[in-house]
Amino acid sequence: MTAGENSTDRGPGPWARARSFLAAARPMGWKDGCLFAASALLRRLSSGRWALYKYYFVAQPVSDRPLLPARRGTTLEVREIPGDDPLVRAFPRPRRVIEERFRQGAVCLAALERDAFVGFIWFVTGPYREDEVRCRYVPLPEGSRAWDFDIYLVESHRNGIAFLKLWDAANRYLAARGVVSSLSRISAFNTASLLSHYRMGARRVGAALFLVIGSWQLARSSVAPRWHFSRRPESFPDYRFEPPAP
């Protein structure tokens, strides 16, 4: 052992890592916790070539009531970002992913604090092609329901009010265009995001499980089509989300 080196330089031991993993899995319940463990194991054994995803689909009403009092969040500005805005270079996503989102007609609202990027929310009012697995979401009827995705905040604002500030701006934007509700998919392994949406009135409308092995993909969903298998990028399921019957 060289000077200045100690045992803590090796990082947490296996028991500490196991306790951390169990603490993360416990709020998910035993079913989703087991899938979370299987997902982590698949990625580790395959060096990232195999993956397991589980999503919950939720529907959230577009609220006409602000989530924040007017006096809160005054240092934050939220504005729509076009594809050629210089701020796009600060987005923590690959450029090709951002370009594909704009190509599909997605709208990006970004939060800034003193002109520095804080976070964003994306949505479309038509079909949206998922960028994590191969599938497409179709919120119906088109024009009155939106699909929101990829709500991101920089670490320093994840426990603050920026999340509600973004949603207030999104609700105003969507309501002005006649949109009454917004759907989204949330990872079953992201309990914090699920709880945040439920607190804003979201309800679960379905779930899907994706097993990805190299270029092969097997999908099992509660939304038709129930099963889908594909080997090529151009083969993917369309999940159509109809409003509930009165």
C-alpha cells in the first residue's frame, strides 16, 4: 500500500453494495424488486447488451390550478426551446436523440435559473416513438390527449420546486391547446417519479415489460398488442391509449 492509500479507496465492499441495492429495491414491492434485481444482473453479465425494462403507463389530468403559488419559484424561468436554440447543447442527451424528438414534433419546455439550464419536460400531441426500447405510443383522441416524457432536473434542483414549476408551465401550454390529459410511461424501478405523478392526480392505465437481447426484443403489455417479438429496428408494437369509457 502506497503512501496516502487506504482501504476506503477500493470503494464500498460487497455487503455495503448489497445493502444499498436492497434499500433501492424495497419500495418497489417484491415483484418489481425481483425484476429490478434481474435487470441489474442481466446488464452486468452481458456488459450492457441485454436489458430488462418494466414500465407503468399513467394518465394525468391537465390541471387548470397552479401547483405553485405565484410567489414561489420566481428565480426560475420556463420557456419553449426550438431545435436550433443554443441551449440544446446543454441537454444531457445524445444529439441524435434530441434531433429525433424534434423530428417527431415534440415540444420541449426548459427551466432556467439565471440563464443556466435546470431541467426540461417533453411532450407530443400525436404518436411518439420511444427512444429506450422499440415501440410507439398513440394517445387518443389525437389533439385532446398528449404524451409527456423525459422529465429531467439537474441534481441541485431535484429536491426543489423546479419539478412543479415545469409542470405548471406544461399544464398552461397544453390547456391552451385543448389538451385535457397527458399520458406517460414511467419506469417501475423509479418509485420517486411514480409517487410524484400520483400526487398530481395521475392514475395507472397499464404496464409493459421489455426483454432486450442484442437486436432481439420481446414485449409483454397489458395494452394491446399483448405480446410482440421483433428482430429489426423497423418492427415495433403500436400501443394505442383510448380514453376510458364513461
